[in-house]
Amino acid sequence: MSERKVIRRALVSVYDKTRLLEIGKVLSEAGIEILSTGSTAKNLAAVGIPVVEVSEYTGFPEIMGGRVKTLHPRVHSGILADQSNPEHLDAIAELNIAPFDLVIINLYPFAETIASGADFAESIEQIDIGGPSMLRGAAKNHNSVAVVCKTSQYDALIEAIKAGGFTYEQRKALALEVFRTTAEYDLAIATWLDTSEELPDWFGRIYKRENTLRYGENPHQSAAIYSGGPAGIVGAVQLHGKEMSFNNYTDADAAWRAALDHEQPCVAIIKHANPCGIAISTEIAVAHSKAHECDPVSAFGGVVAANRQVSLAMAQKLSEIFTEVVIAPSYEAGAVELLAQKPSIRILQCDVTTISKLEMRPVSGGALLQETDLINAPGDSSAAWVQVSGEKVSNALMKDLEFAWKSVRAVKSNAILLSKDGASVGIGMGQVNRVDSARLAVTRAGDRVAGSVAASDAFFPFADGLQILLDAGVIAVVQPGGSVRDEEVIAAAQSAGIAMFFTGTRHFSHA
């Protein structure tokens, strides 16, 4: 099947005119007859390239502002005729229809149009009808027709023409790219039109492989990284270092989200998708130092995310610590060079973009779709909190509680986060009961637990978990509330004389 099929006749109709004249010249010099539409034909004819307009060939004019120009049996019969089938050849010969060997078409830029904020009427006009029809017809008939749908394929097209045509394997690969392209195109339209519900009856997304990874979570698992939405970790620019691994991406995504939860300059250090430390400060280098002090043992080999430019001072500190990945929106002049003295560190630069409103998680037999858990629920504002015990707290203490509450979202459940002066000092995560999470947070905080505040991602089902924090010296607590034993928990806080706030909002994290 590697024999090349000679190209004698081509249909060319492109919205994107990039390299059109170059391709037209190559086709013409190879003796290939060109049929074309509208502005494509005009562009070719203007430089003396022989071209037959489709309307002239079909005997039917373009109408309705170009909505109908290629939707004609003489066009589609020439595309769909299986040239190895005598009945097909007899049928088109009887109607004086010549088959096409090559179809070059790219589509109206629908996705780009809606992304630009265009109104409904303008967007509707950018839904291509004839283009996808011809592309799909040519792709179906790839046994006879080569189909080119992207300007990035033009170099391969020129090589094939010079070599005497495309092989079957090449035509099949081109057909596959067409069906991928039209699937993505149709999905964009269906998604745009479906504005009825936040959680639609039907949803889909096209993912494109960006890179094949060395392996997955473990060496025996194959893996790749795919892009599929707004710019984020996948779209980050790697400025230095070894190839990103599967686990690097997982931790980088968790770290980036944790850092972006905060408005102030923030650094989050992540290991196995859990925070080793999170801190804020007026200076990003100070935020990093405070975050690292939370758990320097676990931070070894961690992933560091900053929501501000990495300063030289922060880079200097980072260069002294084994770090797998650092990610930030930008780097001060000289910071990348300083960090790059460590050959293995991966340095990523990522645009600060809005996190997707919905997130999908595969499960056996299907998928879960939910609103992304952002710090934007009614109970996430301290103005909505209800104080259920203790005296009025100082502004400084309230700021620590607010920081702890924002930070605990990034911790896997059951989660307890202790903080002091805008920095986590002890984190208990991933335990199957809240008592053990409280113990873990206290143990990791050590002497720093005295005078700290605590945030719990969900309510205390009993007073025992809270009591561990109180006995260790925690002076204020923020939690969702909502337990059937809330009164028992409140009584423990009142007995200790500490302030406790209910948010009415929970931040479980299981993924």
C-alpha cells in the first residue's frame, strides 16, 4: 500500500490564506488542475495561477453571502468517488464529473471568533458548513483522495507532490487529522450553543498530546501530557531543567492552585499533592522562607509555586534547597540563571489565568463533573462567619484565621492547618479521621503550635479532635460547623476560652 497515487486534480478552498500562493504555484507547476472558490480563486488568479472557479464548474453561483458555494453534487461526487470502483467511475463519467485527487481546505475560525467576544450573529456566520462536509467526504474516501486541512501540513504536501503523490499510509494519516479537526470544531460549536445549565446534559473536550512522558506515577505505567483548555500548567514555558514527569505535573498543578488562592504574595510548597508549607508576606522571598520553615524535611525535593515574580533573594534561597520544580508568573533578571546552577531543577513560567469553573474526574464507567472548589463560596468571606465562642478577636488574629481558611482548601481531607503570622506552622492531611489529622498537625508544628490558629476543612464530628488542638495551645479556630454535636464542640471551645468561627462552607478535597 506504499505506492504513491498521482495527483491530477485539486480542490482548494481556504479561509486562512497563509502560503496559498506558494501552494498554488507548486500545484500549477506540477500540472495539477485547480478548482477553487471565491476569494481563494481570486487570490490565485491575481498572480497568474490557472484556476477554475467552482461556480463556473457547477453552473451554480455562490449565493446568500457565500453560505452556499460548494454544496453541489458535482463537487461532492468528485470528492466521494472511489476511483478503484468501476461503478463509481462510470457514474461520474456519465455525468461528465471528474474526480478529485487532492482537497485542500481549512475552516472558518469559529473558536477564535467566540474567544474574541464576538456577538451571536457574528459567531453564527463563522460556523463552516461546506468546509467540514468536503473535508469529511475526502477523509472518508482517503483510498482515492488526499486531504489537507491545516497550513502546518503544507511542507509535507509539497514533498508529496514532488515525490509523485501521497502513499496510502500518508492519506490515511491525513484523513485521521481531518476527523480529529472536525470533531474539535463541532464540539466547540455544541459547547458554545449549550448555555442552558451549569451542569449540562452532555459535555466533551478535545485533548491534544503535547508530550509523551518517561512514565506515569510509577515506572511501569506509560503516560503523556495533554492540553485541553485555557492556558495553565500544561501551557507553562519551561525555562530550564529536565523533562517534567507525571508527578511533577500533578504537584505543580496543586502548588499553582494553592498559591493562586491568595491575593497577597504567596508561596506554596507541595509534595505528593499536599502542602508542606504555605505562607504570605509583602515580599515573595519572605513568603518562601516562612513556607519552607513549616516542614523543611518534607519540602526537600518539593515543588514550589509563587504567585508573584521570583526575586533574586528568593532564587538565592531556593538554590540552596533541593527542589524539583519552581513555577511563577515571572522571574527577576538573573533569577533564572541563579536557579539554573542546579542542573536538575525545572523552572516554569506560567501566566496567571482564571482557573476553569468546572472540573472533571474520570471514574469507572464515566466521569464526575463539578464546579471547581475555589475560595469564593459565601462562607469563604470572614464577614459571613459566625462566632460561636470566645471574645472578639484582634485584626491580626482575624487575618491569621482568614489565611488559614484559604490555605486549608489545598490540603487533602481530613485536613487541619495551623498557622501563625501568615504562615502555616503545622499541617495534618489525608487522615481517615479528624482526630489523627489534628494530632499530625500538632506534632509537625512542635513548639510553634502555642499561639497558633487552626482551620479545619470540615466540621468536628466530636469534641475530641478540637480538644487535641486546645490542649496544644491553639488560640482560635475556624471550621464549617454543621455537626449534630456542634453544641459539644462549642462547649469545649468555650471552656478553653478560645474564639471559634463557623463558616457554613466545607472544603473537602479527595482527588
